[in-house]
Amino acid sequence: MIKNLQKKMSFLFILLLSITWISILSIYANNIYRANLLNVEDQVREEIKDENWKNFIIYKGLNSDLTDISYCVYSLSSESDAEPDILFHTFSNKSENELLKEGKRVIAANENGRMRFLKYTYLYKYLHNSGKRYLILISGASAFRATLPTLYGCGGLLLAGILLFAVSGRALSRWLTRPIEEMINSEKKFISNASHELKTPLAVIRTNTQLLQKEVAADNKHLGYINQETERMISLVNKMLTLVRLDTVQNQTPMKRFQVDDALYDIIYPMESVAYEKKIRITTDIQEDMYIDGVEDQIQDLLSILLNNAISYTPQAGEIVIRSYLQTKKFHLSVANTGDPIPEETRDRLFERFFRADEAREDNGHYGLGLSIASSIVAHHGGHISVSYEDGKNVFSVVFNAQTPIRHEKKSV
């Protein structure tokens, strides 16, 4: 849980800082480009001063210092609705029709007060003596080329920033979650110590109760109540200890390769009698000769929890379907049971500790720990457990990685 919280906080921190950093670098690069565009505009303005204008038009700009700048010169009529005429241009990648469209767009934008162009800039030239008016459309390609070193630098700063944010984000998330981690570790230690301390007195109570039942009266209901509640407390303590073991890395059992289909049937067969008493039909669809890497006892506990849960919430004459198979190096296990659908708003909370979807049923023998243990077992195997409702059944699905199944011949007994 702490690791997931750290990952989420680190991702959020990196995302927010990266967006901020990208915005800053984008604004900076855009300002540099606009500054370069203004420099290009000033360079053209210098070439088309009144004293240079005549030669500029006669030689079509060939005698100017604008050889690295693409531009187009339009002659504008005094009539507002007349189309501009192209006198000459130095664009190599634009046709006159395209340039004519660009010129009209600039004129229209200028008249409407909207003059934002990133690919171009422009200048108007007025000759007061003759009353003629000209438009010079200037390409921003040279300004963009001048901005390329800045863009490369911004790219390098962006990568360096993201790397720095990743390192600092992990460090910050660990620092922020340290108090929570310490609190959870203290809670686990307390639960473990308390559970161990409770096991001995509970075992003594159970033993003495059973002796009293033998010596006093086997059918004494009060002794039966004591024994029943003692068994429930022992079950709760064992479940709490199981959760602590699963959450503690050093206490986790190493994984071994085993035949999982046999292990699953070892749990299913004894449970069939329990289901039979409730007139529940159990259907199995389990692939044969499946071998996976895992902890056999934990996989059996996982199925036992899911199957117990299904039997508890399946109505009489209902059905439970158990499926298991290997596909694309993944182990799949699902337990589906007929019954009322689990509300979607509670599905994500089913695997929380001490959460029960049926709070009204106080005395059903469930403490809200079984599915939490199942989730921890699946997490220990690097998998995922989910709940859905399909074809009138609540389906608990488990998926985790497993090696390609190895076929073995069963030894004859």
C-alpha cells in the first residue's frame, strides 16, 4: 500500500512539475522566436527605406542583403475590395496562388485587428509622393533557424528537468509517506504481538471447554456457546497473523514450482459436501497438468477464501463455477456464483480490511478479512484480483504471471 502511495505521489509530483517546466520552456522558446522574427522584420525594414526602395523594386531585391530571407512584395490598390498584385517574391516552396492567398489573409487580418502570425511577419510600405501602397510578406523560416539552438537547449533542459523531477519526486514521496509507513509498521507489530499473546489463552479456553463438555455435559448449551465463540476468536487471530505475514517481506514464503490443478482440487473436493447441504451445484473447468511458480499453500488459501465466500452468498439451488487455465504465460483463476449483484460502488472496497458489504448480517462468521487476505496473496504473486457481474453471476477473477506449463506424465500409484 505504501509503495503504491509513493508511486502515485511521485507520478503526480513529476507530472505537475513537468507540465510547469514545459510551459516555462515553451514560453521562453516562443519569445526567442518572436524576437528573432522582429530582427528579421527590422532587417527588411532597413532594406526598403525610401532611399533604397527604387533600386529594391527595379532589381527585385537582388541587390539587397536579404538573400537568406524569403519574402513577397505585393502592390495594393487604393480600392479596398481590389485584389493585391504580386510584384516579385523569393519563395522557393510557394506558388503565386498560395502567396496570393497568404497576402489576402494578412490584409483581412490587419483590417479586422487580428494580426497574429507565427509563420510570417509583414510590413506595409507607403509612398507619399505617388500614393502607392505595398505589402511585404516575410517568411519566419530564417527566424526559426536562428531559434533552433534555443530549441535544442530547451529539449536538453526538459530531459534534465524530468530526470531531476523523477529523482526528487521519489525522494519527496518517501519523505512524505515515512510517518504513515512508521504508523502502519507499528500497527502491524501491535497486531502481530497481540495475536501471539491471544493464541495461548484462547487455546487454554478451548481445551478446558472441551474437557468440561466431556466431564460435565456434552450437550450443555452454555459450554457450546463458549466453545463456538472461542473457535471464532482463534479463526480471527489466525487471519490477522496471516495478513501480517503476507505484508512482511522477510516473512513471505519463497515460491516453488508445483502442479496447481491438483492443489485446486484438494480444496474443491472437501467443499462440495458443504455446498451440497445448501443444494448448491459446483461446476469446474480446470485445465489439466498446469505447473506454475508460486506458494502452493497460499494458492489453496486463495481458492478456499473465494469458494467459502461464494458458498456463503449463493442462494439455495444456485450454482458456483470455478475456472482455471494458463494462457500467454499467465495463470487465470475465477470463481463465479449466482446471486444478487454486488453494487459497483462497493466492489473496489471489498478487499479492504474489515470491510463487509452486508453490514446488516452481523453474525455470519465473517470479519471482513478473507478477501483482504486473498488480495494480499495475489499481490504477493504479482497479480491482480477484480470483481465483475456477468451472466447473472458475481465473478471474482485472479490473474498473475506464470511460466509456460510443463507437461509431466502422472506417476501411476
